[in-house]
Amino acid sequence: MPVEQDILRRRWRWVGHTLRKPGCSTTRRALTWNPQGKRKRGRPRNTWRRDLEADTKRLGHTWKQLESLAGDRDAWRTLVGGLCPTRGSQA
């Protein structure tokens, strides 16, 4: 499995794990945190959260849909499996 696909698969597995945690969890709050205040001038940095949101749009889902989908572990595995094909499904 290429390294990029492995990283992507592990990242989405962690997101599903974090979205299943209660709302008071530190990691859950850090994932959904939106900092207030002004930003520096120039092009905004590409953050981890922005990468996730771009992948979410590419999948055709919203963040709320992902939160509800993460509750169903089988559906989440299917989503992650479709996003990151494993060795068995490669030609």
C-alpha cells in the first residue's frame, strides 16, 4: 500500500474514532474547535481541518453527515474503505 493511502486511511479512521467520542472529550473539542480573532495577512495556511473539509466535499458529504455516519461503525468502515482502497482491491 502506498504511504499516502496509508496515511489517509489512518487519518480517517482516527476521525471516526474521535467523532464517536462524547462532546466533552478534549480530542473531540479540538477537532471541532474554531478559533476566534483575526488572522495574519496573506494566504491562509492549509490546516489539518481544512484538508478534512476538502476531502469531505470531494466525497459529497457534509460535516454533520459524517458525524452521524461515524456512529455506525460498519458504515464508517465502508466509507473509509471506499476512500482508501486496500491492497486486495488494487489491480
